[in-house]
Amino acid sequence: MKRCLRSEDLFNWVETYGSPLNLVRPRTMRRNVEELNAVARQRGLDFRVFFARKANKCLGFVDEAIESNFGVDTASENELRQCLRQCVPAKDLICTAAIKSESLIDLCLQQQVCIAVDNDDELQVVVDRANELGRMARIALRLGGFRHEGTKLPTRFGFDVDRDRDLPQRLTSLPVMVHGIHFHLDGYDAGQRVSALSVAMDWTQRLRAVGQPVNFIDMGGGFPMSYLDEPRQSNTFWQEHRRALLGERDTLTYRGHGLGFSVEGGRVVGKPSMYPFFQRPVRSHWLAGVLDSVVDGKSIADRLAELNVQLRCEPGRSILDGCGLTVARVEFRKQNAEGDWLIGLSMNRTQCRTSSDDFLVDPILVPKQRPTDRPYERKPMSGYLVGAYCTESELISLRKMQFPNGVQRGELIAFPNTAGYFMHFLESRSHQLPLAKNLIVDSHPVPSVCLDLIDE
């Protein structure tokens, strides 16, 4: 990312391919996956990472998965078809789509791709289509409703482990082969994963007892990562934001937006409505904590090994850490009715956004040097980054930004580390604006780029 921002060609790339522009380097994903693989190897565990394709649509990451021998988790028919066209073997694919059409199920059956079956209605469609096509369905049972510390974990996904205990017996006469157990938990709590894995191992034994060849347990995603190296900046921001909401200092957000907090009775209440941009432990250390947790006198890793079952996972964000950035051109500066400066970028808010309220990594200004620039012409400026949609709410970031040396039309704003979910998860073509182009970067010896196949 740093080499791209220093490249003399950066402005030419934006001029050629448009603004905003996503720059990705799929090879970096290999480093992150290997970090997880090393933890499993140290514990003698059969382990496989499946890249959560929904986190980034670029086909360069699919090609990297093929080359580096890890699987791909697909969440739609288009994602699956694209992977098959890239020649990902069926054994290296799983379909976890929340909504599965008959055509998607037919494709899985025809190609023998494993289907994560989520509920009775979905199971019935799989059975009906399997009978119609004369195929045996390869499935993973998606489970939910696990108990952790005495509380049942809420989820919208999966068969309930208590209510649906008769499921193994119900499957015996159906044209399905249960190859795995699957679950998806919200959040990043390692202890909850331990509780879910314990139940999944019990279900593995119950299914094997009725003749099902269960050979993997898939713990889904939610592997935490951190966008910041240390907590000071994050802690300071939230402390000052609370002060601003109480009127003890100038606002840090557009029109006092709470970012999940509000003031009631003179107190700040609520919690941040966004990803935890600083957290510990992350990725490999988090996984090690899960595998080393002891249940009934044995570690999770040892229990999995004794069960002779492969542990799978489907991380997206954490294995895309460091894999890309988004760049946009500054089109204008103006003051609104309240006197705030607005810096207009040639992009819209969906092109750097997930379900979080904001992107809490400071953007980077890439100045465009001019022969006529003089130090006194670069006056400090503070203001808000706004986008291309014609609504009052169209802010790229709700935080007020400080530009110590000002900002000029034609310069670039870079949003670092956006490859995981921020680039594509909510991107929209409202107003018929074009979607951002995606460039694969080869950064050695100097950065060079080519269009990702998704844009060709």
C-alpha cells in the first residue's frame, strides 16, 4: 500500500481507470493464511482455510486460493459460477448462501459442490432437486442455537441444536450425504467458538453413528483483525467523542452523529456501531486460544484430532488484511450553511462502507505537486469528506478530518486496508454511477497494475 501511494503512476492510474479506484494485491493473502496454517500444524491438526468470497469480489483472490491450495466459500450463484469458471475444483468449494435458489442448488448438485444446508425448507428443496436430477447431495449441516455460559446464543442461521436433535435420524432415508458440520456465529468471542465446537463434535459422533461420513467441522468466519497497531489512538478518539457528545468540546462528527452513542440524562449511553478497529488477540493468536481451550480435560485441538475430523474455517476480513486500498480524487471544496468545509470526492459512501457507521482508519492525502505551489498557499483546513449521491446524508466519513497542509482539487484521498468488505460489500450504482474498477498490483520491483478479471 505504501509503495502504491509513493508511485509516480498513481495519478495516471486514477486518470485512466476512474475514481474511485481499488488497488489489490492478492499475494498478500497467502501470508495471512499461512499464519493460521502454522497454528494448526503446531498442534498436529488437519486444517483448511476457505476464503470467504463475499468479502471481496476480485477474481485475483480466487486465483490466489487455487495457487496457494486453500478453498473458497461462495455465498451466491454468481460467486460459485465464477469460481467454477476459474477452475476451482469442486472439493475446494462450499456454498453457504443465505438464500439458495433452485438453480443454485442444481448447480451444486451437478458439480458436486458441498451445500451448507440451513433449515428444513432448504433441505426439502435439496432432496427434491437431488431426486429430480438423480444425484446424491453433498451437504454440511449448518447448526445454531448453541449454549455458552448458560445462555443460548441468538442467530438467524442453522438448525437448532436442541429443537432439531432428531435430524440425524430423519436424514437416513434421504438422498444426502453429510460430509460436514457447519456453523456461523456473530461477533468475535473465542469462548463462544469453543462452546460451538464442542457441540459440533458431539453431532459429528451422532451423525457417524447413523452412517453419515462426517469428515469436517467448519467454524465459519469471525476471525478478528486489527486495523491499528496499538490502542492509544482508538481509546483517545472514543474518549474525546464522548466529551463532544456531552458538549465539553467541539464536535468530532458531522452534526454531532453519535456513532452508536447518545446522551440520556446527562450520561453517554450505547456502544460503538462499528467494527472494533483495534482489538487483541487477532488471527493466529485468537485461533490458538480457541484450539488450546480445555473442555472435559482435553484441548479442542486434541479432541478434533482424536475424532479424525478436519477443522475448516471461512475468514474474509482477517485474511485480506493488508491486501488493498481505495483511492478517490478530490473534486471540490466548499463551505456549507454552518460554515463547515466539505471536501467532495469522486466516489459514493457505499464504496468504502460495510454495516458500520463509519470507517475509523484515517485516510491519507496524496498531494499533487505543482510548480507554482508555495508554503503559504497550503493553509490548514478541517472538514468532512462527502460523496456523489444527492442526499444530505452522503458522507464518506462522519468524522471531521484535519488537513494540516490543506487539500486541493485534483489531489487524491486514499483509504488504507479496505480489501476486506469495505470495497464491495455494499457498493451501489445509484444515480447510474459506475462501480469502482479493481486493479491487481504487482509491486516488485516497482508497482505495476492490470485490471482484475472481474472488470474485463
